[in-house]
Amino acid sequence: MNPRSALARNVLVAALFAASFTPVAAQQGTITGRVTDMETGAPVTNASVQALGQPDGPVASDESGAFRLSVPAGTHSVLVTRIGYETSRTDGVTVDAGGAVSVTIELRSRALTLNQLVVTVSRREEKELDAPASISTLSGEEISRLISRTPADHIRTLPGVDMASTGLTQSYVVVRGFNNVSSGRLLSIVDNRYARIPALRINAINMIPTTDMDIERIELARGPGAALYGPNAAEGVMHIITHSPIDRPGSTVTLGGGERSLFQFLGRSAHRVSERFGLKVSGQYLRGDDWEYVDPWEVSAREQNPGHPRIGVRDPVNERYFADLRADYRFAGDGEFILSGGLNNSLSSINLTTVGSAQTHDWQYRYGQARLLKGRLFGQVFLNQTHSGDNSYLLRSGELIVDRSRTMAAQLQHGLDLGDGQSFTYGVDWQRVEPRSEGTIYGRNEDDDILIERGAYLHSETRLGDRMDLVTALRVDDHNRLAGVNISPRAALVFRPAQDQNLRLTYNRAFATPSTSSLFLDLPTGAIPVAPGVGYTLRAFGVPAGGLTFADRCPGGLMGHCMRSPFRPGQLPASAALFWDALITQLAPRTLHDFLLEPGRLPADPQLGTVFRRLDPNALGSGGEIFPLDTGPADLPELVPTVFNSFEVGYKGLIRDRVSLAADLYLANVENFVGPLKVESPNVFLDPASVGAFLTSRLAPLIQAGQITPDQVTELAAGLAAVPVGAVTPDQVDSADLLMAARNFGSASYWGVDLSARILASDRLSLSAAYSFQSTECFDFDEDEHCPGSDDLTLNAPSHKGSIGVAFTDRAAGLFLNGRWRFADAFAMASGVFAGMVDAYHVLDVSGGYQLPFQTNARVELTVYNLLNNRHREFVGAPELGRLALVRVRYDF
């Protein structure tokens, strides 16, 4: 063979051989990175790192935490495992052919999982075990396992939480009792901003414009928190903390639906423009058919006003949307400036209020917030606004309600450390609440109802030794509508007998100021007809400065009181006999008029008596006594703050980084509690006994002649004595309206226990349990052995409640399964016009999710609330709740 031909052939074969391997080499890529401890930032050695679905086995991280994987070009999922840490899965790692990509993987230790970092208790970062108060934390991963409708869905099984769901998205949440349809004693904040509805001060969690994908964690601190957060944090603080777009960039969309025609869309898009600047936008749309409820009062009112366009007209559609914006800028090392704003629009919803249910349309909640952080310095200003639309109304009366209220607030906080043994945190707060209802909610008080509160606090942490700390705090608050200042002290002794063990003894004193509604409400809530075209207006009324008095005295009136009547203008003696002629003319047969209206006989007859009766709004439509007998009017002193005193012994500890146990025993005393609205204007009636005796005497000739029977006389007497001829109204009111107002109660003491446990049985399986007990459900202030009564106080929460949960996670398979069973004992309830018993119930909720193997950025999720369809009611006046199954697809990119 020609040497040149042989050489050419060999070169050609070598070239072809090389060419055959060049694509293979080009198809490979490299994933490099470091594995670090999430808490300390230290490298994690000997962690097992592998790319899922690849034949090559895992590699181990070296002493610096570094690793290197050779993988085919494409998109991969990296799984990292290490004894003592949670398994981590990182999806969407894309490698180009011949290229390399670097990732940083943070592993969360099991100890950190059970002992997370919190900021709510001391307003600075600390571990749960070191916090001088009872606190629970839900991580973003736990939150992502549930298809929630609002953030309230996540906290209902935490110890001490009393949550009453009243619809698809509506709920009322407190901690350790005293729930209410206008609950505001649990301070709800989002990124340190008050999240309550302005002026009304209601924890309408369904109005918070925050998606689950935004939430980094939820912290729930139990017990009075006024020492750091001011009045109206009397029962605790729920703090929703959201992700920074710099720390968590990326986009997510979800699309879901389920029973009750529910449709839900959520979206989040966060962008790290640079290492110092990030932008985020998120939003949600939800629509579904709510559970329905028939209110007997509304039915009765509808029958009295059949053509009214709003009375009893309920729209079962529950629909809302919201949008949220945030921009973060970081400077000078640890400096950060954050701007955020949001809008929630409740297009249609039915909500319980203290004066009955309300139908809302186009009710908006808006906020704007600016925050500055630099070291221990924190400052913020924010504005919360509400706009009720043009067609929101009370269902019992049909009255339109307008709310354009706003809350403005500013806060400044700083801290100082003196060596390793002493730390101070101090700050000042200011807020201005401006109720604006165009006369619909605050009536005659519309131009004189602004509230201004100012406060200052000092928080001290002193190390008494290696195992003991002393935590103290003092806060002073001033309220422009209340006399004097409120002083909130706090003291806690924290003892650590061993590593990861914590014992504490705490004392807290907190104040809850009267709400805007308690002070300024002036709202007609329904009509009480007593004759064709004649009736009383039931009016919710705030207690003004100086209180409400019944000092007017009229000679000839019962107990010397005066009354006003819809039958006759002006002020009259509280004597039903004044209306004898009118009552006989309207109610008695004409054949009896001559006998009963004989001139000169009636005024001198001492047998015709007068009694007081007081309207019970809860009896309307329920078959109860609508006007029970009453002892007469009583002055209402001006409202004062409610004082909460609490002593607590608590324990929290970790066992081998796998078991977390917590137990809290508390003794609480409540003074001057502002109770629910109660009718304070007694009505004037004829005394049925004296009327019966008088009629029998006057009609004796007709009875003897057989022209009328004794039964007919009895029936006539009952009819005459059933007409409320007048009402004894306060001196400050010049109409015959029946006033409902709130008053301070006396002192009530009770004790309770909160227990919880969490067990990491394996890297895949975890168990949790919680139980709470309170010693008293109802305080019988009138000592009539019937509780609740009109003068009693109820916790509006069960004495016994608890939950059991199980969670299974297989990160390699992209699968999770959750189940939680919860129960609540029966309890008595009295909140506004709603009163009665709530039956015991138990509910099983399940959820699951699966990451699609052919598209790792996509996940299919399922949540079923009340899997066994146990129909139950969680609040009086609310519908029965049944099963709700939801499914959605989530895509991250």
C-alpha cells in the first residue's frame, strides 16, 4: 500500500474516531457548589450530593463544603442529604453542554427546624427557646403544603388559637379566648405593619393582600404583648413576615379550583435586579359560592318590608382579588430601605358584625408602607385605608354603610448592647385613626371621632449568669379620648437548666382601649314594628365622654323616670296608663269602648300599673321572650381601658434534636372588660296582672250577662300589655330609639394550659400534637346561675380544643402528604346581637402534592378541608360548614 495512502487512511480513521467522541464530551456539563449550614453559614462536610435520575452515584462535600458533579447538559434536580439535617432538593439547575454552573445549598439542621429564629417576642432576632414568651412558628415550607384561602388557614391548629370560620374566606381569630365578631385583641401585623381594618379595628385576615408564596414564616406569640406593641396587643401578636425579592427571586403561578365552584389564581414574580436592589409583584383572584345561612331576624324584617331592595338580600358569591408590590434597596452593609403597597378588593362577601350580618360589595383595603433598617435602628411609616364601595349594607335593616376610614402610623426603634450581659431596645410609636363614614356608621359623631395614640417603651435583657436571664420592659401610652396614661410592665425570668432546655416565669400587664365603635357608633340596625306604620328603631350607640345617664325625672312616671314614645311627641312620664285610651281604641272591640273609656273613672283607678321590659334582640325569630321583664335603666359610665394581667410558667425543650415539647400554664385576670352590645333603653308596658284585674272589674256586668267570657278578657289583657308604649332613653338622646351600647364589666379570673409536641420520627415523617384548656367559658356576673345572660361575659371559645397532625415528605420523589385532625368542645357565645350555643365538632383536613418528574418546575397539589363532611357551625349566626376539596397546579420558573 502506498505509504501516503496508508497515512491518509490512518489520519482519516483518527479524525473519525475523535469526531465520534467529541459530541459526547460536549454533551457533558458540571455542577459545582458549596453546602453550608443555614443558621451559621459554616461548611457542611460529608454531605451526599447527587443529581436525580443520573446513573452516577452521589459525591461527598469536602472540608470546605464544596462539591463537583459531572452531568449531561440539561436541567437537573440536585438532592443533598446529611445526618442531622433536613434533606434539600434544588430544582431547575440548568447546565449547558461543556459549561458549568455553581449553586449554593443551605441545609437546615433538625435543631433549627424545631428551634427557629423569631423576632416578634423581643422585636429582635432570637431563637424560640430563648424567647421570654410562648411562641409558635410556621415556616414557608409548612405554609406551602396547604392550598389556603387566607393566612388564617395555617394557624388554626396552633396551641391556644381560637379560630371561628364563618364562610369560605371569613374568619375571626384570637388567642386564649374572648373571640368576637369584631375581634381585635390579637394584634395582626405584616412586616411590622398593623393589618387590621382601619377604625373598625377588626382582624379581617381575609383582607390581607399577601400570597402564601410571599410568606417566609408566621410567628404567633401568645399572651399580652402590650409592653412592646402597645394597647390592643392584649392577647398576643400574629406576625406575618414576607420574603425579600433580593433573597428569594423567581416567579410562581398557580391555578386551582374545587367544590362550591371555587376558582383561585395566584401569581408572584420577584426579580433581583442587582445584589442591592429587588422588585416583587404578587396577586390573587378567588371566587366561589359560600355556604348559606338563614337569619330569622332578616326573614321577619323582610316580611315587614317585602319590597325593600336590601333587607335580607344575600349574595352567596364570595369573590375577591388583591395585588401587592414591594421594592428593596440595600446599602452600607446592613442598611435596607423597603417600600411596599397593596390593595385587596372584596367584590362580594357576607360578614358578621356586632349588629348583624353585612353584605359587602367592592369593599377595598389599601396600604402603603416605608421601612428603614440599619443595624439596631428600625423606622417605619404606613397608611392603611378602607373604602366600602357604594353598595354595602346591613342585612337586618337594609341600611347602607360607608367606610372611608384610615389609620396613619409612625414607629422608631433602636437598640444598644452594653457588653455581653446587657441589651436595651427602646422606641416610640404614634398612630392617628380617622373614622369616616359619611354619617352612616358614626352618625352624629362623624365630625368628632378622631383617635390619636402615642407610646414609648424600654425593653431590657440582662444576663444573670450562664443559665439565667432577666427580661423586663415598660411602656407608657397616651390616648386622646381617655383620661390618664396606660402603663404596661413586663418581667420574665428565663432559666436554661441544660442545653436546648428553657424554663420561664413571666408577668405581663396589657391594656385594650375601647374601639372606635364602642366610643362613637351611631347606627340604626333594624326596626321593631308595634303597630301599622309605627315602631322603634334599634340603634347601636357609642358611649360618649361622661357616659350615658338617665337622670331626667318626670312626676307620675314609674320610678320617676321619663319616656319617649313613637305614638306621641315630646318627653312623658314613664306611665303606660297615659296610652290607655289609644290602646283601647286600637285593640278592644268597639262594643267594649263605652265600658272601658268612661270619663273620670280611669285616672283614679290605682289598679292600672306600669312595668319595664327590655328588648332581647336574640329572641327575635327564635321563639323566645322578646321583651322579658326588667328592673329599669342603669347609667353607663364612660368607657375605660380593659386591663389584662397574666402570670405564666412555661417550658420548651428539645430532645436529641428530634422532639420538641412545650407547655404553658397561665393565670389571667381581666378587669373592665368591654362587653358586647346590649339594649340599654327599657320599654314601658302595661302591667298584665293589674290590667287583667282592672278589666275583670270593669267588665263584670258583661261577663255576668254572658256577653263576654273570662277567656276573652284574659286575651284582651294580654294584647294590651304586649304593646311597648314608650322607651326610657338616656338624657343624651332625644328620640324614642332603643339604644344598644357596650359597658365595662367587673373583674374575671381564669387559668389555662397550652401543650404542644413535634416529633421528627425520620427524615421523611414528622408528627405534631397540640391541646389547650381554659378553666371557664362564661362568667356569671349577675349570679343568676344562668350563663350566658344579658349581664354575663363569655370567652366565646371552647374550654377544650386540640389537634393531631402527621406529615410525610419524600424529596427525592417530589411527594408530600399531610393530615391534621382538630376538635373543639361546645361553648356558649355572646357577641353583639349573636348569642347561643356552638356545638362541639371535629374536622379532618388532608393535603398532598406531587412534583411532576417530567417537569420538575410543576407540582400538582390537593387539599381537602373537612374530609369526612362533618357539617358544623363554628359561630352563632354563621352557616354550617361542610367539605371543601381543592386541587391546583403550581409552576415555578
